[in-house]
Amino acid sequence: MVHYVIIGNGIAGITAAETIRKKDKKNRITIITNENYQSYFRAALTKYLRGDFDEENLQLKPLKFYEKQNIGMINKQVTKVIPETNQVVLEGRGLVKFDKLLIASGASPVTEAWPCGDLNGIHVLRNLDDAKKILTKARVHRRVVIVGGGILGIQAAEALHRLGNRVTMLVRGKEIGWPVIDACVARKLSTRMTNAGIDIRLNETVKEFRGKDQSVTDVKSTKGKIYKTNLVVIAIGVKPNISFLTGSGIGIDEGILVNDHLQTNHANIFAAGDCVQFKNPALLQYEDRRSWFPAAKMGETAGQNILEENIAFKPGVYSSFTQLFGIPYAFIGNFNPKVSLKERKEYRLIHLGCKTGIKHKAIVLKNGRIVGASFFGERTNADLFKKMIDKEMNIDLFAKRLFDPMFDLKSLFIEKKPEPEETIEESSFSSTAE
Amino acid sequence: MVSFYDELKDRTNDFLLSCIGCGNCMKVCPISESSNMVIKNLNTATSSPENTPLPESIIEFTHKCFQCGLCNDVCPTNSHREEMMLLLKSKLQSTLPKEYHNKLALKGQNLGFVKNIKQKFAKNKDILGPLLPHYEKRNLKECDTLFYFGCYMLSPTEIQHNTIIIANKLGIDYEILGGLKYCCGMPHYYAGQIDNSEIMHIELLDAINKVNPKVVITSCAECYEALKNLQRKMGASFQPMTTTEWILKNINNLQLKKLSDKVMFHESCIYKRKENMREHGPEVIRKVADLKEFQNIKSANLCCGNLRCDHDPEGLSTLHDKKLQAAKTTGKMCVECVHCWENFADDASRHGITLTDITTLVVNALIDKSEGLEQPKEARPKEIFEGEN
């Protein structure tokens, strides 16, 4: 009997388990997790924070799903993996023997070594426990500082603002959301947020925390300003959970190194989700992969490869479809490319509605080929643009017409019949040969 | 070519993986049962293999879903919940309500029951009028322009007659393809009988190829989607066109006066959300009448509910009430698709709202009506359709 072991109960882990179970009904599957919950919709945590729904709706699978699918669970922290003997070492001397292993240990939030960074009231937002802690405090405390201006920071700010808190956001860059929100949208969004009552401080971040009786009271910023607060949420990025793999012989760099089949340097050990770093950097840029859908897709592919189906992971371009402050937003491909002055001529930006209203659409072309797109307010055709970017379609001739509502975008994807000319050529060729 | 079912399954798989469980889709859903739905149960049901026993509430909800696509607009990950519901519907074929079967059994060349077709035809024969010789015609001539009327040839609307009046006015050469036999197959697709639908697409393509047209024009949103499918997936060489688009293209050749009517415009779900063709209708209306926008966006987006195949008519009627209430500001609502007309007809007369359509507006706006095949009449009541089976 084969024993499949999966470290991690996030979307990558559970999707892999499900994929394996669909095709392999009898062999043993065990998931090892350090969280005391069934797997849940992590990406909806900010919604939970906002009070849109309760814990039951947050769960990913119905009750007794694990029993019905015959998936075993171990609630312990993994301390070590020994590839030579095919063993996983658990906290408190437990050992699990595996035949195939999938590491989907996810990522954890980054914090910096700020003075007094361990005071009560300073939180990160990554899992359900964090959200619960923030929620209990947010109902009591009325002043919140959010460190970081990424998508999580914006959504957390929105949620805590809805709960009636006075929110201050400290953003390190000169715009919110750089580089995954385009500059024009960032301006529109920050105006909207400021009008709603959120205090956004650009080019500013934490220098130190101050507290009284082990609880945070002030945040001192790099500009020397002091913000009174009782609750701090840090959202400045995540790093892969790979510390338990150091010295094990499994190849790691920033994340766990895998090939395009999600296989590590050991043939029976795979990795998926946020903890992964691809060996081929052209295939995937590591920062771009840390979101829900790629993790789920990797889980599926890893599950198939564990069953030896030999499927390569095709990620497509980076895309982020979300809602910011209740407004639909789509960001696809390499919209904010790092270019030198020389290369600048190759790029072209076409945008609509930049100066007026809330709606905004923009695309970036490189040598006539579409490489990035950004939609704010309305994104009816965003998925078609993603398709175009995936194919690197040359749209130089009709780029300006793309935003015309009368333009039939779907007609671009019609697969034409092979032209009959080829056969004519062949016949003429043979006739001359005769 | 990938089969329709496999294509749907592949796409839906990605949607399921990208679902982050925010529950926005169930919040905007116009069906009242949606408030009890939990995303985890719905997703698990959708990904479960066929013939898995499912809770009654999910089965009921699935058959009530009419694919309006409101859920698509609010999804943070841009997924299509309506397509996931369609996959679930196709897995639940064994529990399909009888209203669906009654409606679908009439249609198709090999799938329809001959007896039922004859009954229905006998009842609706006088509707055809001058179109009678074209009904389910076999000897089709080759022609550049084909009017594809499909099953709506027997519909109590005036749209098909008006289309012919406009065509005669333009003086073009055309051929007509229509009748229950030449159904496009989209009603079957949206009822979850996806393989049947594919067969009917192939049969339709054979019939159209006899005519070998350059453009195929239809007034039905479902037929239009089928024609687009033929073009996209089956390599058909013709250009599908909606009647509205065709009118807009030829509007300079028609001598039109501006009417004094103030009309609200009801957009078809398929044109709007699936084909991204929302601009043609308003454009034509602005040329011939006074267009008023729906104020309340939520009720303006409500769908006619045709794709539910007459299942649970009372529930649908209450949904229509919201929309028609919003239309009372002008008292006149204009539709683009034949099925929107059919579904709204009864409820509109109950609310005292005049239901009209784009072709009727254009024909009324014609300065010289003499060359037409027939003068436009007041639309006939819907009773003709009732009492079948």
C-alpha cells in the first residue's frame, strides 16, 4: 500500500489530496497541519474580518469531508524531513513514513526587527487565528495603524474601517499597491479611501513602536511623526515556510526549488503552493505566484504528478482579479515593467478614462504585442485580455479600437480553418515533378 | 475539436479552483433560495462525480437557476458561477423537472417528437401568415443573406414578420430557415443536455451549408450564440449577425423618421454578458425613439428567465414584477431578443406596460411603408401557446 503524505492543509494541500483521491480510491492519504481548523478560504479572511459572514461559511469543505474521502489528519508541527529514509519528523518525537510526499507548507508574514515589535496589539494577518484576534480587538480599540499598502493592506483597511475604526495606513512607496496596482488606479483609489476617512501616509513606514504595560500605544514613523494607536496590523509581504527543510538535502533557495513538474531534487518529493520557487525563472517569477488560484492549480498538478501522470505546470501570466473598496479590479501581466531608458521606446501605453470618473482601463504594448492590462471599475472583458496576453497577440493595428464597446473581441479568438492553398501547392508541385 | 461538455468541464474546473468563497454570487442572485446556499456545499456538489446523492435544496436551486449571469459581475476572481451551475445541472439530468422536458421535446430534427410538433404547428399555423411556405422548408436556395428564425418562427411576436418587411424595403435577396425542426440547440445546452445540443449544432450547420450564406441574421440571443459557436468551434465560414446589428449597418439605406415614443431598453443576458454586444440596441433606439435608462441598476439587470424553461412560473412572475415596476416611468419597454418578449408579454400586460421590440420600432418609423410584405399589427395575445401537451 502506498502512503501519500501532504504537509499543509491550505488550498494547495487539500486540492492535491482531492485530486489523488479522485483517481486512487484505496491507498492511504495523510495531511499534516499545524492549524486546528479544517481548511478554509484564506483569501476571504478580510471578508470575514469585515463581518460579511461567519466562520461556518469560511470553510472550504463540508463537515465530514475528510472522513468521507478517507483522508487522515495529524495536527502537529513538522520539524524535519528525512528524504533518505522517507520519513517526516513531527514535533514531540513522532515519525511518519511516506512513499510520496507533497510539501505545501505555505508562507508566513514578514516582519522586521522593529524596536518593541513584540508588544501586545501588534498583529499580522495570515490565518484564522490572526483574524479572530484582530476582530476581538477591533471591536474594542478605535484607532488602527496598518503597515503596508499592498492589496492585503487595502482590504484590511477597508474591513477595519467598516467596523468603525479610525484607520491610518503607512505606505513605504510613493503610491499604494505598487507594483500590482497601476499608478492611475492607485491615485483614484487613494482619493476614494481618503474621502471615506482613511488616513493614507505615503513614503512613510514604521521606525519604532512604543508601549505601556506590554501593550502598544504609539507608532513612530520614519518621518518622525507619532500616531496614537492600540492595534497595529502588519501587511508587508510573506515569505515561504521552509525553515524545517534546512539541512535535509532538499534543494531550497528563497523557496523550495522545483522543476516545471513541481518535483524537488528528490523524485518522490513534490512541492506546491506559496512555498515553491521555480528553477526556471523565465517560466515563473517567484513573487508573482503567491496567490490563491496558482496555489490551487499547483496543488492539482502536483496531485496528478504524484500519480505519475507527468503533467507540466502551465501558469499563464500573473493576474489578480479582486475587489478594492468594493470596486472590481483586474491587473494582468507585466503592467509595470522595469525598463531602462533605452528600452522605453519599445513600450506603449494606451489608456481610457484616466482623468475622469472612477472607471479606468489601460493596456501596455511591447513592440506591438500586448503584455499587460489593468481594469478598474468595469472589467467585463478582462478575461479575454488575459487570453490575449497569454498568447502575446500582436494587436498593434487595432490597439486603439480594443476599448470600443462595438468591437467584437471574441472574434480575435476564432480558429480559422486551415487554408486550402497548401493542397493546391502540393498538387502543382507534383505535376511539375511529373 | 473538444466536445462542448469537456470544454465546459475544463473551464469550470478552473473556476472552482479560483473560488475564494466570498459568497458575493449568492448575495446578488435573484432566486430566493440562494440565501440558504453555502459556497462549500455548492462547490463540492459541482466537483462531485455524476450520480452522487445531493441534498434536495441544492437540486431545487440548480433547476431554478436561469443563467442570468448577475453573479459573474460581482465575483472578485472573475469566475462564472452560472457556468458552474450549468455543469451541476448537466449532472442532475435524472431529476430534471417535467417543464424542461415538455419544452425541449418539441425541438430538433431527430430529437423532437413528431406528434407534438404537429400539434403545436396546427395551433400556431395562422401566426406564420406569409411565412408559411418557409416553415421547415427543405429545398433551400443558395443565397448571401440567410434569415435564421429557428423555433421562434412560431412565436406570437411580430419580430420575424418585421424583419422581412425591413429586408424587402432594403431590396436584398434572402433565404429563410426556420421551424421547430431547425432548432439551434441552445435551450438544450442551458438545460444541461449538452451532448444533445452538440448534435443539433451539427445538424444546423448542415442545413446552413446548403444555403452557403455570407451572413446569417437572427433575432434570438440563443440562436445567435449557437451561430457564434458554429463559427468559433466548428469552423463555419459565415458571419453571424443579430437583427439589431444588421439594422444598424443598413440604417442609412432606410428612410426613418423619429418617433415620439419614450422607451426603456431591456438588455438580453446573452448579448450583454456572454457576447459583449450591449451597444447595438441602444444605438438603434436612439435613432428612432427616445431612450430612457433604467434608474435602479439592480432591477434593471434582472433577466427574463427564459432559460429556466417555464419551470416555477410563479417565482419568475414575482421577479418580473420588480423589473416592470422600474419600467413604469415611461410605460413602454423595448426588448431585443424574441424570448425576452415571450417571457415578459403576460406580466407586462398585467402591469399595463406596452412591450415592444426594436424591429417594431424601426418598422413604425419607416416613412414609406408601402413596399413591405405586410403591415405590422398589434401583437397577438399569448393564449395561443397555452394548453399544449
